[in-house]
Amino acid sequence: MSARVTLATTARVLGQLRRDRRTLALVFLVAPALVTLFKFIFQYQSSAFERIGAPLIGLFPLVMMFLITSIAMLRERTTGTLERLMSLPLAKLDLLVGYALAFALLAAVQGAITGTIGFALLGITTLGPAWAVVLLAIANALLGMALGLFFSAFARTEFQAVQFMPAVLLPQILLSGLLLPRGAMPRALQIVADALPVTYAYDALAKITANDTGTWLWLDIVIVVGAVVLALVLGATTLRRRTA
Amino acid sequence: MNSAQDELSHPAVEVKDLVVRRGGRVILPGISLCVARARVTGLLGPSGSGKTTLMRSIVGVQVVESGSVHVLGEPAGSSSLRPRVAYLTQAPSIYADLTVSENLRYFARILDVPRARIEEVIALVGLGGQARQLTRTLSGGEHSRASLAVALLGRPEVLVLDEPTVDVDPVLRRELWRSFYAIAEGGAGVLVSSHVMDEASRCHELVLMRAGEIIASGSPDELLARTHTEELEDAFISLAEAA
């Protein structure tokens, strides 16, 4: 692995995004727009919105980066650029970390915009520090990226790739406790939720919101980071130098 | 014999009893060939004869069933070969949403070649006027040439080009062939595939393929003499009928 090649990959991915203004606008504007929509949906349930407002800000990058990475990797495969890269002196980690750095930057900007609008304009409150929500948003972006990278290997077309979002992420978000606290769900679902990474991503955000910064918060973060590494390693195994 | 001499004693490419199956179908049923250094070798045959599969095997991106492929004395696909072997895929494989220069800058940084080389290869493939154009907006032929420019970036010791001169106008085609000769004169083994016979006479060596088998190999003059023909097209037909 080389810093030169990794950073060249980051610069290349950012260059592609820079030329795709519409995608950038969607990434930066859809999340704050949806948080605003939630705010008004929960107009008469403000206590519920207080519980989920900050976690929403932290979870949006998960979905965005999952979709963007799935499509980006699928394009690399179908246009032959991945095959070219695999025949060049580029380590798989150069490609993965290069993408991760570019998307982390994108997530940081998205998190900052959504956070600013959410905390300053919509009156979303968190007892813990707001910057921690943005940091967790970046961690969640990397989780989304790593999962997107892994699952894109099972898609042959872009139609299939986008279907993995409702198939893989949506159940995790529903089970995480964002919509309904997990304690109110059947025991079997709680057990399933305990095995899914997004549960811990949500828990970390919920604990920051409640300023519950004990050992359990760090355990949540370690599990999320562990899931990122595991998904990246599994994703790396789907990047084959040789194909049939 | 020291190791440098030892290395030079290996041909650019050595393929032995190569069997490749794709999608359950046998594409290469067991072929052997050598590609010399410092020569331009043409791989000729109709579409579907297995040229691309053979080239993919040489570059080390093809899953092979059996047999061996060595490049510069090392097993094809070895990581030490990656900076030394360049491959042009038949379909252009560059980023459509970047300009020609941006694409080359990325690949140049991967290969760690100086930026001055970017201008050189852009001029070489005749894209000086389109360097700042988005690759997506190029014509088909220009798109292919931008992809070719990437393959020429790193001064490779083995250059594998899958149909590099399709859709290229005759003047530029001659320029490209001159650059292939120049690369070969520098000592590199150059393997060029084509399905058009009029490219054959430009090669130093020819390998004729049909249905996954090599039906003949040698210099253009040798093949003409062996078949008592005047045109390589007739030589190919005569060799294909005899095979």
C-alpha cells in the first residue's frame, strides 16, 4: 500500500464527484430537507423528535454512502476500470482507503450542513456535544461505504445494486430503535437487532443525545469501527485480480 | 550467468498448454506460444477466436484452468510484473466522467511516472486538442485512444494491446504503429491483436488464431512463402483450410 496511490485515488474520486454537481447537491441538500420534514411531522410529538433528531443527522450518511459506493464500485466493474486498476501496481487497500477518504470528506461536509441546520435552525438538541454527532456521522458514512462495497459485489446491474439498500439497510434502521425503542419490540427481534451493526451506530448516537458518555458508548463505537473493518476486509476479497 | 542476463534470456511471454474455460465453454483448449522481446507480434484471427482470452491470461487477469503463462520469466499476474506489463482492453477502460488529462494524471500517479510523460502520450495518440475534454464527450475512436494513452504511460517492458487501432484514421494509425515499433526497439515485447488482415503486414511476427488454436506463426514473409501466396489474407485462408 502506498500513500501516493491512495491519495491519488481520493483525488480522482473527488474529481469525479466535483464534475457531478447534481449528485453533490442531492447529497448535501436531501439530508437536511428530510430532517426538516421529520421536524414538522413530529410537530405535536416534540418529545419523540427530541429523541430521534440528533440520531437522524448521524444516520443519513449511512444510507447515502451505501448507495453511492454500490453504484461507484459497480461502475468500476462494468466499465473495465477495476480490471485495469487490478493489473496496475495498486494495492486493493489503496483503492478502498482512497474511496473511504473521499467519502469521509463528503460525509463530513454533509454532516456539518445537516448538523448546522438541525441544531441551529430546527432546534434539535443534544445533551452531549454536537460535534460528536458529526463525528459519528462520518463513522456511519464509512460503515455505509464498507457495506455498499461488499454488497455491490453481488449486483450485476445498477437496478440490483440499488435494491440492496432496502434489503440490507432498511431492516437494520427499523430494528435499530430509531423508530421504536428496541425494548418495546418482541424478544426475537431484539436478538436479531443485537447482531446488526446499525443498532450500535444508533445506540452511540442516542447515548450522545442523552450525554451518556460512559464505557458503553465506547463499546458501541468500537463495534461500529469493527464492523467497518470487517466489511472492508470482506469487500476487499470481492475485488479479484483474476476473473472468469 | 548473473541474474540480469538470466532475466534477459527469458522471452517476453511464454505460454505452455494453456487451457481456459469461460462460462462452461472451452475458449483455449491448450495452446502454447512465445512472444519475443524487441519485436511487434501480431495476434490475428477472426472475432471469437480467443485472442482476448489469451491476452487476459498473459496479463494475469484471467482465471485459467491449466497450463502455464510466464511473462519476463515470472508467472503471469505476479505483483512484481504489474509495473512492467501494460494492457489495453478492447473496450476503453477509463473514467468517462473525467477529462483525458485527469484520467492520465491518475494513472500516472499510480505508475509513478513524471507529469511530462502525460503530455507525451497525449500527443502520441493525437489527442492534444481534446486533453481537457470530458472523456464521455469524445468520439468512439478518441475514447479508445485515450485508453491507449494510459497503456503507453509507464514505458512497459511488455505491452499487450487488444485491437488498438480500431476506428483510427490511416494517418494516425501509421503514427501509432511507429510508436509501437519505437517501444519494441527499446527492447519491449509488443503483442497487438487485430481481426483485420491489413494490419498483419505491419508486424515483425505473426500468430494466427482460429477457434482457440494457433494455426500458424512466423514472420509475414515466412507465412507467404510457406503458403505460396501474395497476400496475408490468402495465406490465412490457406492455413485455416489446412488446419
